[in-house]
Amino acid sequence: MSPKKSQVMKPATAALKLDVYLPATPQEFQDGMVSREELDELQRNPPQWLADLRKDGPHPRNVVAARLRVSNSGLARGGITDPLTTAQIAALAADPPEWLVKEREIHAENKREERRLQAAREEAAAAPVQQKAPAKKVASAKKPAPRKAAPRKAAAARRGR
């Protein structure tokens, strides 16, 4: 029985889910489709090539960014566009350039703000819903004067009758 189309994924999708850099995977992984069961098995019992890739790299951008504690955009602003190995990441972390220090500060501030907003949302959701009383209509202090109708005779006189 072959897997249904919805149960298979492209190698790029599987590599993304496994947090590995696709061009560094074996050719047979890159050429074939991966079923959901195969992906689950790779996650439970990673083969040696997958364990080595996760340990030594090269790592995709999202992994590099996470290990350096910056955003993907921060990597781009810092000029990092290629995948990095674990050794390259360690070297950057050991002696961080100025851009990395700045991007870490920006990333940390963004994370603090996200946590603050999430806490505010949770607090608002947990607060009991208060029903507002209908607002009373307030009469205006000054009512407009009623419009006076012109007397019929005066109106007829103006028309020339």
C-alpha cells in the first residue's frame, strides 16, 4: 500500500522539519519523497548522517540564528547568508563581533516584549467579562429653535399674487 499524497513530503520540507541543511543530506534523501512515517522514524532513531549533521553542521539559517541567539533578519543584517558549521558558530559566539552583540540585544528586547504582550493577553482573557450598562442619552443644553413657517398671505404676496 503506497502512502497517500497528503502523507508524503518533499525533501526540502522534511529537511526543514529535521532542522538540517538539505544540500548536506545524502543524495538519496534529496532525490526521494519522505513519508510521514519515515520522518517520524528519522526523528525517533536518527541515522548516523543525521546525527552528524545535527552535531557538526552545516546548519540552516534558523538553526544558526537560534544558536547565536539572534533573529534570521539579524543574521542577514550581520552579513551571514551562508550556512555555518558548529565550529564557525562557536567561533562567532566566543568572540562576538559588534553586529552580533547589537543583534542579540535587539532579539532579547523583542522576546521580552513578546512575553509582556502574551502575559497581557492571558490576563485579559482570564479577567471576568464585565457587562457595561447602556449609556443614558444626555439631552443637549441648547435645543435648536423651531423653524417658523411663513404666513400664507405673505408667501403669496412675494410670489406676485
